[in-house]
Amino acid sequence: MGRFETMREILRSSRYFKLVCGAGNENAEEVRRLAVVYTLAGANGFDVSAKPEVVSACGEGIDLAYGYAEHFKVEIPVRPYITVSVGMPGDHHVRKAFIIDDCVSCDLCIPVCPTDAIPASLEIIPELCIGCGNCEAACPPKVAAIRYRHNSTELAELLPKCLEAGAENIELHAAVPGDDAILEEWEVVNASQPDNFISMCLDRHHLSNVQLIDRIRAAFAVAGDRTIIQADGVPMSGGSDDHNTTLQAVAIADVIQKDLKDKDRAFRDLPILLSGGTNGKTAQMARLCAVPYQGVSIGTHARGIVKGWVAENGFEHDLEAIGRAFGPAADLVSRSIAS
Ligand code: SF4
Ligand code: SF4
């Protein structure tokens, strides 16, 4: 079975666990260490920033884990898949906002910009803009004076280098308003990886339920059965290991299930990953609410429970330290995937 078919089977059986190494985390050393411990713990996916050297470090960590598998009496039946993420806040590869002449100078966009990229002159500073879309959401709909310049060229150059370094999947963070802009980027992602899954990460911060479903339909029309939808509850909020933190991740998956998968047979097998605010309670919460999911993607919480050991110098060669981190990591993975 090829890598795409193998991943599809993992998703079908709801056994996909992806460790998110950190949006914009370019610390290759840390990514290598996380890859060691979470590969041993049973993760079958890693999400890393779109830097070839970070992708390579993740692959090295996976290789090291294979070398330690016998010592820890674990089997690694499938080599974990490496996903590169593009378009998340802080990623400068994708889009930059600018203001057109229709602007009525209401200044509503200025305070919502997280990076102070909009000065009083209302000429957006491209170097500071992270393309988050907050200004577009704040701009009065009748004016709609925010537009984006797309860096598709840079994206198209970067992604093949990441795939060459060992990545197999690409994830586009698309939780911003403006369908045309996102679909342009999705086309680039789709063309860059025609042989395996690509993932669109969506939340409901900017999108109504109807817009969410429309965007999923548009993404599926481009990538077909290679599409994964990552249901992003509240991004980067999963530090607390409680039910409320993970509530939105489960809720958005529920919306997709009821408004799309249950209604349209074409989407019945669309894989949904729970993410954003995910933690050790996510899978339990989904099961309690009878919300189906094909995988769980955990970042802040998963990194937090091994942080003390992973920070130690030489961690990746220290079997004792790896052993201490292994326990909580393996427990989290086994609680998150279907038994
Ligand atoms: S897209 Fe985000 S970062 Fe860029 S100018 Fe608008 S609010 Fe600021
Ligand atoms: S919110 Fe829109 S209309 Fe108001 S200043 Fe910003 S771009 Fe101009």
C-alpha cells in the first residue's frame, strides 16, 4: 500500500494523531526532540513550520526513534507523516493586506491589527503584516477597502523544498475572510503536492456556519479525496487540560458533520481533524457528544506535558530522559485515538 492509501486507512480508522510542533516554531533542535518522543509514543503525524531545515530535523528525530524502539518495546508500524503549515499568524509567506482608495478613513482597522502594521496614514506596512484578516473583518462591509497581495510565487518556491526535505502533507491555515484569496493559495498548495493529503485549517472566527461549509466545498472541488479539513476550535489555546478549552474544536467538527457530511454523500469520507484548543480531554469530549472525528492534532498541551524533559541538553540521546517523557506522551496519544 502506498503512503497516501496508508494515511487514508489511518484516517478511516480514526487513529491519526498529529503532534503540532508549534506554529512558526523554527527551533529545529526542539522539533527533533519532540519527534523522537512522540514517534515512540505512537504519533503518526507531525506538523512543523515550512522551513526545510525544520522538516529535516523532524525526520532525524523520527529516525532516532526507530533506533530506540526496541529499547522501549514499541513498534512503529507506519513512519509518521510530516506536514508543513503555511498561512498561520506569523507566517509571512502568503498574503499582505493593503487599503484601496474606497477607504473612508474611519480608522476601525487600526486597533484590531495585532502587529501595529496600520499607521495613522493608513498605508499598511508590508513587513509587519501577517495577513491575519482582522482589518478586513473590521472594515465596514459597505466600504470593504482591504485587499491582499499574494505571495503565491514565494509559496510555490518554498513548498517543493519542504517536500524535498521530507514533508509529505501541506496544511493551509485559511481562517481568514475572503474566499478568492484563500482559494488562490489553496491552488498553489494543491499543485505543490498532488500525491498526498493536503489540509485546510478553518475556524469560525471570521466564518459563519454557511460560509464554513461553502469554503469546504470549494476546497474539495480543487483537491477532491486528498482534502483534510482541520476543525480549528480556538487556535493555540490548549494549554489547560479541561473540557471547556476543547469545546470549540468539537463544536466545529459537529457543524461540519451535521451540515455537510450527513447531508451530502460526496463528503461522507471527508477526514476531519480536531485541533485548536485540543488537549487530553478532546477525544473524550467528542465521544461523549457523539461527534465523529478521524484524527486529533494537539500542540500546546502535548508539548507542555513533555517540556521539562525535552528542554534538557542532549535529550534525544538520553534514554532515561526520553523514558520519562515517553509515559505522559504515550498516554495522551492512546487517549486521543480510537482503540
Ligand atoms: S491583515 Fe492583519 S496584520 Fe495585516 S494589516 Fe490587516 S490586521 Fe494587520
Ligand atoms: S476600516 Fe476600512 S474604511 Fe476604515 S480606515 Fe480601515 S480600511 Fe479604511
